[in-house]
Amino acid sequence: MDVRIGISQAPRDIEVELADSTSPEELVAKIDAAVAKADGMLWFTDKRGRRIGIPAAKLAYVELDTATETRRVGFGAAV
């Protein structure tokens, strides 16, 4: 699952590719719990095992991409 995170007062967003075992419902619950605390941190572990921490107070948005189909690249016409 791909996650795009917007950080307030930052020009670029952060993209994280999570392990396939992570469910969207579990991730949303984790985000809600972090945002509920005034000084909460949101931690992610990507597919390679890297840990990414973001202060919940700085979150602008979180976009979850749970599409199972592969992305198509190129100029080919749809059949």
C-alpha cells in the first residue's frame, strides 16, 4: 500500500510504500490515535524496514492508495 503524507509548512509530501500485510483500517486507526494526542508521533515502517516518524501536529493530509491493479505507463491506447 502506498501512503502520501502532506506536512504543514513543507513544500513536498512524503511517499511511503508499506508492506502488503498492513490493512487500511489498521492504518487509519493508527493515524487517528496519533492525531488525538497533542504531542503524538506517527510512525511508519516501509517495505525495506526503515522507520519514519512524523509529529502528528504537523500532518496536513494522509492519502492512502489501496489500488490493487498495477499502474500503466506509456502512451498506449486502452483496448
